[in-house]
Amino acid sequence: MAKLGLKYPVYAIATETTSAISYAGGTVLAKAISAKLAISSNDEKCYADDGVAEIDKSFSSGSVTIGIDDLYDAAKVALLGYIEGSIIDVSAGTKELKAAGSATLPYVGFGFYSKVRRGGVDKWRAIWLKKVQFGEPSDEFETKGEKTTFKTPELEGTIMVAVDGYWKEEGTFDTEAEAVTYLNGKAGITTSVSNNITTLTATGGTLAPVFAAATRNYACACTANLVLTATFAAGTAKVYVDGVYNQALSTTAASTAIALVVGDSKLVQIIVQESGKTPVTYQIMATR
């Protein structure tokens, strides 16, 4: 089996009773870069008649390390116990976050899928870890040198056995869509999609075709840096430039300028997502 990729890291807050575990508030964590599972097994031997009579090789503990493009404020609040304060940037809608030393971190279900090749045939393998507790990641910075070096976060979580006796569930599918549906079902993400952007205007360029909520792909001939203003009813709207997180939008508020020099061509994506719903992506190919 050859592993050919990694996508769709999702999590949902876990609630356990005496016999069952359930999930709510499922959402996409970020864009996936890497994932590693490290599992430890028991190695206990029972000796009888001067030999090994029984061996226990059961699951003991585990960890998951997920590399992502960014650790967003919503994930810090949901996974790491951060406390939201007042708005500190009105245009971006960002709030001050406080990290308490005594924070109680939640248990979550966590999953992702990978494309695999078996006997020359592509399949999609989805993994759902039933009970995980993530911890505060290291925060690494580096001054910019002659070449750009991207620094991206890694989250590490402890894998535990859920109250139902299982620590992992997985499935292999013929199509990518089936893998997504499987994870959505585990995380409680509904098949309904997030709300559309209802209006989108560009300053510094002209969208083509004229914006319509149901149209997802645009070109924009720019004469200056690109500023976007979007109207959306709920959820978050995050901007990516050439696949790298750029900023969050607040409804009806102008974005900070997306830099474009003469000769530039950049793919700008706006991803709108409501909790528990699949995201909606608008793409703008901006040229100057």
C-alpha cells in the first residue's frame, strides 16, 4: 500500500456516558500538511511450566501529531481552552485570546483521510480517533532570510480508549466523496453546506463574471492591490492566497490589501464555513 496524500482533518467535541461516546460541533481544523500516529502496546507475559503461556499485546496508549497550515482562533478556543475577550481589530473581527494555566482541555474525536494505492488502484482511507486530548503546541518563529521559510504549527494529542472500548475506527472507500461522508458522519458534520457570500466587491480590480452567490470561480484584472468586501450571514470567511492563510473577513468590512505587483498572478480563495456544515469556497484568479 502506497500513501499518496492527506486531507480533511476534522474534530468534534466528545461526550461520554457510562457506555457510549457521542460527538457534536464537528468542524474542519485547517488544511493538513502531515499526520503521524504513534501507538504503544502492552507487552506482558504470563509464564507457566517454565515457559510463556499467555501474552498481552493490547493497546496501551498513543499519540497523534497533525501538521496544519495554521492554528486558528476558533480551534484554540475549542481544543486548547483559550478564552475569548473583547474585539481588538474591528476590521478583521479578531478578539483577544487568553490562555489560562488551569484550563481544562476537552476530549474530542479526530479524523482525516489519505489517498492510498493498492495494486495500482486508488482508494481513500479514512481514520477516526475516538478520544483525543490535544495539548498546547510549540510556537516557533524565525527571521526572514534570503529565502522564505514557512513555519507551520503541529498539534500533538494523546489517544485514549473511549468508554465503548474502542480507540480507532476506519474505512477504505472507492471514492474521495465517500471518505468525506464517512468522516462527516463521525464528526456530526451535516451534509448541508455553509451559507453563501451574498455580495462580494473588489477594490483595485474588477471581478469577471459579475458576482453571483452561486458562482464560485472568478477572474480579476487588477490595477492596484486587491481589497475584498464580502457579506455573509453566519460562520467564518477565511482568505487564502496561493494556498496560504492570509486573513479572516468580517461581514461587510473591507479586507486588508492583498499585495499585487505588476506581473503578479495569484489565486485568492475565500472559504466560508459554519460549524457542523461543509465549507463553501470562492476562487479569484487575480492578475496585475
